[in-house]
Amino acid sequence: MRQRFTFRAAPFAMAFLALAGRPLQAAETGVGATKAYTIPAGNLSQALTRFADQADIKLIFNPELTRNLNAPQLQGQLTVEQGLHELLQGSGLMFRVSDRNTIVIEKKPVSSGAQPQSTTTLPSVTVTGARFSPDDDPVSYSARNATTATKTSTAIVDTPFSIQVLSPQVMRDTQAVRLADALENVSGVRRSFNSGGVYDNFLIRGFQVQDTFRDGFRTDYIDVDLANVERIEVLKGAAAGLYGRIEPGGAINYEIKKPLAEAQYSVQQQFGSYDFFRTVADATGPLNQDKSVRYRAILTYQGANSFRDEIEDNRISFTPSLAWDITAQTRAYLNYEYKNHEYHYDTGIPNVGDRPANVPFNRRYGILDAPLASSENHLVNFTLSHDFNQDWTLKFLGNFRSQNRDFPMESYMNGLRGDNRTMNMDVYRARVEEDHWMGEVNLTGHFRTGPVAHSALLAGEYYYDQWNWIEGYIDSVADVSVTPRPLDLYNPQYQHSSEMPDIHLQWAYGGRSEWYGFTFQDEAQLTERWRLLFTGRYQEMRSSSSDYCDALTGPCGFDNPGFHPQTDSAFTPRVGTSYKLMPWLSLFASYSESMSSAQGRQTLSGAAAGPTLGDQKEIGLKGSWLEDRINATLAFYDLNKTNIAIAIPGFGNFVELTGEARSRGVEVDVTGKVTDNLSLIASYAYTDSMITKDPDFVGNRMPNVPRNAGSLWAKYEFDNGLGFGAGVYLTDQREGNRANTWQMPGYARVDTSISYTFKLGKSLLSAQLNVNNLLDKEYYADYRPDSFAIPGAPRSFLGSIRLDF
């Protein structure tokens, strides 16, 4: 099989790093010794950066914690410990030494029993200078703050919604390459049909979620490479109060790696089973002396075949970004991403009777030597923010994304014949063009009304997208003599691409949507223990889609007379509260609503089918133990989806908006460090999903939703850098369709890893080997609605060599 650009990756990456800048100098410094410091009073972030430079230490802190804070002048002969005490005085922040001899700046505990900051003499630390990090400790599995639930940095324990965060260390230890790999560690989330990993598609709490968010911007129907992802946040349940049109299951938001204030470089080479080969180069640092202008650039090459026949997957992406502190109060950020993806679709294994067909897992039904499909993406993000004072900040955010996809020859199965072994085959050709624009203005601030402290958000946003699809196809349904020929499931006689006739691009259709949204949110701290949150959003959505149109005779696209406009508007509220029962335990409860996109079909009146609606009620507990090193969430929820389009028998493609479904369940998530050497992340979900209103399927379970599912991953790392990891992923039986006539069996998959990290001169070298599906279990990872199951990979190996300098 072909490898188009795989083995050019490593030398190109090394050249890229060589041009990026000089290596960061490192040394060992005793922080107990005194040293002369001269740092003027001013912005705390800049003061900490200067202090780290003069002290030759490694500091890690979230810029959101220090934004709008000032530091006093620091002058004199001081130890590192004394200097940090002086700089952080009155800031509400403290410092601690992480388990890898790194000093971390974080919030002081907010509890009546909080202990004063320790004055124990600090050990020596590895010197690399100050570093900005989106989390308070990058080597921890747990996180203390999240932004997705409120669009502001809020402590997870104070957030009255279920939200889980996947840290960089979880992704690194499990060697997660795709978004779906990482999300296996979150309760209630599972991959849905994605043609074998071509794009990202998930179920959250039993409902389909096609939209993901990149730094808060909507990015639907794309595939996410984790090479440039800092962390992933999953907000469970209806979230239209904050994000507008969205399915009721929840929102997945991944944060991109940002430019850092100190120079850092890394190159990673991965290699594995089925010719997997992936190179990642990452460079970041300042561009001027005062570090007010910073850059980051990430380059990724990947080439891979598959355990499935005739499947190839090649990717290249380049993500440069620039951050500029224009003044102490005004900041700009610009990010661009280019991505090219070449691949084959995988439509899976058809079901025969009540199970997928008993055929080899590697067998793919299709045309041999078919040309690769391709997808080219361009994405631009821009943010401009200004602090009026320490309490109020105004932000302007803009996003543009363009995607062009080409399918020169795709084959897929189109129905099993009555003998339960002969499969009709289709071959089609298609081109798709998409453009998406989004703009947002938001104002965040803090104020008091008597004894009540408020954090407020006011936001207005505009979104527009349009897409056009043109296709042509040939099939073997009507006549066995035409090309492509039908295939025997158990003795397939494949055809080559050279045998296929020309396929004309003939049938065209398209759509566009435009919506406005206005959001108000208030987080009120009523007492030291009790918090209340209210969000209200008004949105108006205008959408339209066209009928199939013969492009050879036209007119098509937006000039098509069969174009169906639809306008919908709604007010979607949400309310939540949290109460701290004890310093380590909080109770939370919430109610929220959702509104999805229009469903793209027609009612009998001729109008386009409007959006689905949803609502959720949730209650739970959040706990923290071992000085916040272990964090856990227990949630009970009742989630409903209404206004679902149901086909009207005897009326072709016409629908009525009468369908309903609900999902009820219990979820548990635990993350953190049991000891300084042992980290874990665990999850469990009980999901009772049911179709509650439908002409044919009332009482049936929703497809691909297991009643029970869970995961446990743990890693033990010795002080000398040697580490061992192991995990198990459990899934109950799932229904294969809404009629519940066939099932996918449950399974347990075991993964393991071994790693070793050591110093190589002034650099850090890490070697790692992961064995996925150690016991070589045959299982089905996801499905194609109604007819096909996608096999999971057999035992496979993934090695990695990474150099940080």
C-alpha cells in the first residue's frame, strides 16, 4: 500500500527545529542560596518571568491567574523562597514544588481551615526559566479550573455542571493521537460512526454530538490531531445557554497550545503497527527582549496503513501562532492551521441476523486500488482583549474556516440481498466545499452588590456557514451485470479501480445557515459556601437547504427553486447552584436547555424541519482529597430530546416533528495522584437511553449506547524516570439500530505502557512503548447506523522517542 509523504517527516522536522532558534540553557541551582534581585514594581506576570530569569528556576503558572495583578518592587539579596513570598504578597496566590522539582504558582485554598503557606526550605529545581501553562501542573492527571462550562476560568469544584478535563499528561501517557483515543477516559462519552476515524463524531450521554469546539469556536465534521492540543474539556448535558445551536448531549472543547514566554523546543518520533509513522516538531518562545511578542509553531506529519484491507491514512498539518502584549492591558493573539488529510473510507462489516457477519476483521468490502479521498482545511483564529481595570475585560474574537473535500472514487455497501450473503455495492464520486465565519464580542467583569460577589459575562455572536455538495454514482442494485458487481460476503471477488466506468458529477445540493446570539451570565457567590449561576441566551437562526438538483441542466445551489428556508428563534436558559458541604466536598444541581440546528428535511407544509430541542436536570457531588491531588465527580442526570424528525409513512421524504427520546444515568469520574509516583484516571457510566415517542420504536434502546461502560488507567513512575502504565476499557452490549434487531457484543480491552525519561546533557529524552489491546480481543469500536459495525484494532504497538530541549 502507498506511503506518500511519511518518511520525509523526520529530516524536515529536524530542519524546522534547527531554524526555530537556539536551545534553552539549563542548569542545576540551589534555591536555598541567596542572590541579588532587581525587579521593578508592575505587572505580576512580567515580574515572575523576570524573577525566573534572574533566579534560573522553572516556574509554571496560568496567565489567567496573574492577569490584572501587580507585584511590588523586589530589591536585595534574597533566597528564591523569600523572593516568591514578596512577589506574591496580597495576590491570593501561593507557590509549591511539584513532584518533578518544578515550582508551581496557584490559588490559595479558599476555606476557613486553610493553612498558611509552607516555609519549608525548597529543594533544588531544574532550571529552564518561567513558563506559561494553561493548567497549574502539566504533569498532573487532574485540573482545578476549566473554561468551557462558563467561558471564564472557574474552579471545577465551584462549577454547577458536570465537566471533565483531560490533561496533557493523560494524553502523553496513553499516547492518544486522535480525539477519540483520549475521550475513552471520560464517562458517558463514546465514539460514533466516523468512517473508521476520518472525522470526529461522538455520543455524549446517549445523544449524537457532531460539533466540537476549538478554543471555544465551533468546528463540526473535522478530524482533530492532538499534536497541537494542550487539553480537552467535556461539558455534559444541554449547553445552548452558552453555545447556541448544539445537541443536548454536551460540548467537547479542545484548547490549542499557546506561545510561551520562554524558549522551548521538542521533536517526537512515533512508529507502530501497520506502518504507522508520525513526526511532531514543536517550537515556542519570545521574539523580543521584553518577551511581549511570543510565537509557537507545530508541524505534524503522519502516514499509516490499517489492519483493515485497502485502508490508508496520511496527514500533514502546520499550526503557527503569535501572541502580542501590545500594552500591559491590551493583548492580541493570532493562530492559523493548515491541514491536509488523504484517506480511504471504512464502511465496516454488515450485520447478518442479530450480529455482525462472521468474517475476518481485516476484510474491507470495496474497490481495489481506489484513489485516496482528500480534505484540505484552512483555519484562522484571532483574539483581541483589553483590560479596563482589574475587574473588567473586553474581548473581540474572530474565526474563519474553509474545508474542501474530494472523493474521486468511494465504494460502499448498499444493502444485503435475501440470501444474506450477497451485498449490493455503490461507487460514487463527490466534491464538497464549506466555509464558516464566526465573530464574538464579550465583556467579563467582577463586581459586588452588598455582600454578594458577582462574575458577569455579556456576549454577542454571529455565525454564518455555507456548503455545496455535488456527486455522481453507479450501483449494482438494479442489475447484476452492471459495474460495480455485487460482492459475496464470504468469498468476495473484488474489482479494481481501472474497471470502473467514468462517474459524472451530476447531482448537486447545498445549504447555508446564519444565526445571532446574545448571552448574559451571572455567577454569584452568595456566601462563602453557596454559589448560584444563571445564564440566559436569545438566538435567532436562519437556515436553508436545497433538494437534489441535476447539475447538468441546473440551476442548482442557492439558485435552486427547491431551496427551503427556515427561521427559528428561542430563549435557552440554564441555572445552577453549588454548595460546599465540607472543605473537600460540594453539592451541585442544575437545569439547562438546548436547541440544535435545523434537521434539513421537509414537513408536509413544505417548510424545512426545524431544530430539535432538549432539556436536562442534573444533581451531583464533587470531592477533592489528599490536598487536591485526587478529584472526583458523581452525577445523576435526566436528559430529554424532543421535536425529532420522524418519517411519515407513504409520504416519501416528508417528516413530522413528533419524535422524542430520553437518557437517564449515573456517572463517576476520578482523576489525580494517589501518591507522588502513582497517577490514575477512572470513569464509569450507567446510561438508560430510550426512545419515548415514535410510530414504531417506543421503548427501544437508542443504538450504540451501552448500558454500562467504564475505564481505568493508572501509571506508576519511579523516581529514576522509569514508568509503567496499564488500563482497561469496558463496554456493555450495544444495539445496532433503532429497531433493536441486532446487537454489538460487549468487550473488555486492556492497554499497557512502559516509559523511561532521563537527562541527556542539558536536554530531556523520553522513550515510550504502548501496547494497545494487549489480549488481542476482537471487538467493535463503533457502527454505521442500521447496518454496519466498525471493528476495533487488534493488538498493536506504538513506540515513541521524544527530545525536549
